[in-house]
Amino acid sequence: MTTTVLTHISALVTNDPSQGDGSPLGLIRDAAVVIEGDRVVWTGESGRAPAADHALDAGGRAVIPGFVDSHSHLVFAGDRTEEFNARMSGRAYSAGGIRTTVAATRAATDDQLSANVARYLAEALRQGTTVLETKSGYGLTVEDEARALRIAARHTDEVTFLGAHIVSPDYADDPAGYVDLVTGPMLDACAPYARWVDVFCERGAFDGDQARAVLTAGVARGLRPRVHANQLGHGPGVQLAVELGAASADHCTHLTDADVDALAQSDTVATLLPGAEFSTRAAWPDARRLLDAGATVALSTDCNPGSSFTSSVPFCIALAVRDMGMTPDEAVWSATAGGAAALRRDDVGRIAPGARADLVLLDAPSHVHLAYRPGVPLVREVWRAGERVAGPYGG
């Protein structure tokens, strides 16, 4: 198996505190990385790098782990530009929100939906995302939810069943009947294609009892839980996520002290999604409060057509630093190692021997530039599983 060494890295973010400066980022200056096959086999100072079959020169640029985007909604069709334009213009808009996307998604062909997923995954990859989770939730029938997950599973291993996104319009007068459908025939059809089960636990969607029923049914079928929690107001979502051992509670915008303490004392990751607040002009999550309490925080895009139509993790890093109280170091860690923790992955989100070789070469001398130069396309090259997949020499 051939080896490749990448030398003269100005600053290498390993996310391994046993390396480099001993910080959570495990930062190594004037560093090198050796890749063998799809794995990292050596990291250290550039002058001590072992010989390899191929040598590449980073030219004094920074290298970070590939971003791990642990929350997105990519299986959809249609467009909600008018809704966004009205919201940003302060005008009333009476179209159907998520229901608009549900109608368009149901009407789309498999090929159309698959092409959309591939397009947005490629868009994210060019911006440094090497692992991306995505959900169903825009079908809301047994057939359409299973179809969404089947399509998603062609493109990523991190697939989430979100039949409990909203109550299906077909069950508007019978929400209990819809919960029975989600936890019965829909789950039976969807579980073979998914790794995770999720629920939107929020006023206007699913209450605590309904969310518990969905999650426990999913767990009984071998799926791992995660929760849309406390986005629009205070509610039971975070406490339910911690109680059930969910990998993550996502959004976490409106938290009580008890919610923060529960997250800090558990291994449930608080996944923050600043693209949603940006696109809806809502209150920002208080990342500083969570971090100071000792909670594990992830940053993700929430890429979806209604409330956060961005696939850019660098954009979310800049928002988190500017508006959520995070330092640049914390934001980069949360977008890499934090996302990996939210997906219960230890093979990604870090650059250390044994980890999958997912690397991002920045056209900048430091990872801090991701927040320092917002909106600038700083991702120069991307490696995923040891293969250069984006950049001047890639796709």
C-alpha cells in the first residue's frame, strides 16, 4: 500500500490533545501528515517526517480535519425562495412552509431526488465537509419516507428516519393516528435504511409523550435516537434526549439551567445550527453558556430548503464566533470533533494515527481564518479516506 506525506503545514489541527500544544485542538506547528491507504499513520513536525512513496508540499498552509456535518435535510424537491424573501422583507406569507416541500418532494421522481442529494453533497464536499448526516421528513407517508431513506443511503452512511418531522397533512385531524403510523408501518418500512431515529419535539409538531413514543419505538428497532429540541421555545426535548441517551439534542436555542446541567452531565451532544437563526432572524443559541458548563457542542449546517439553505460549515463557524460566543478554536473543534461525537464516530473529526484520512487544506496559514475571513472560499483541497477529492487536483 502506497504512502503519501504532506509536509510544510503551517498549523495542523489534530483534535488530539496528546499531540502538539496539548490544547483540545492538539495544534502542531510546521507539521506533516503521512497517509497510508485510507488512514493517517503518522503526524508530527515536518522536519521529522518519515519517507513516503509520494511527497506533497502544503506551502505553509493550515490543515484541519474534514468537517463532520451531523444535521441536514437533503432529500427534498422544490424551492421556497418566495417564503424566504417575504420573511426577510417583513411581509406576511401564507404558503405552507414544510408542507410546500412535502408536496414537491412527493411529486418528484427518484432520479430527481437522488440528483439533488448528490448536488448538495458535492457542494458541501467542496467546502470541506467529508462526513454528512441527512434525514427523511419531507415525504410523511410510508412509501415516501422509505423512498427518501433508500435514496439517502445511496449517498451517505449517516441516514436518519424523521417521519416525525411534522404531523402529515393527511392526518391533520388525527395526530395520534399519525404517531401510530410513524411507530408502526412507517418505521417497519424505514428502519432497514436508517442508522438513526429523530423527532421534532416542539409546540406545533410533537409533544414530549409523542416524541418519547417515536424514539422508543425506533430504539426497539435498532435505531439510535437524536432529537430536534428546544428550537422555538422551552420544552421537554433536551430532557427527553438526555433521558433516552440520545447522541445529540439539536438546535438547543431555548434552554433552562436544568437543560444546560443535563447536557453537561451527559454524553448527549448539544448540536447548534446557526444557519437556522441567520435565516429566520431568531435568537442565537448561547454556545458560551453550554461550553462553560462543560457540555459537548457540535456545529452543523441544518441544510434544508426552508430555514437554513446553506451547506457551508465555514459560514456556520463564522456565525458561531461572531454571534454565539465561541472562540475560533472552539468553533473549529465543534465543526469537526464535535460533529463526530454527535454521530458517535471516533474514526473521523481528528487527524491522528488510525483515523480516517479526511483532511482539509486551507488557503490560509491558520484555522482562525475561517472566522477571520468570513465568506471567503478558503478550502483549497479536500482529502476523504486518503483520496484527494476536491481542489486543483481533485473533483
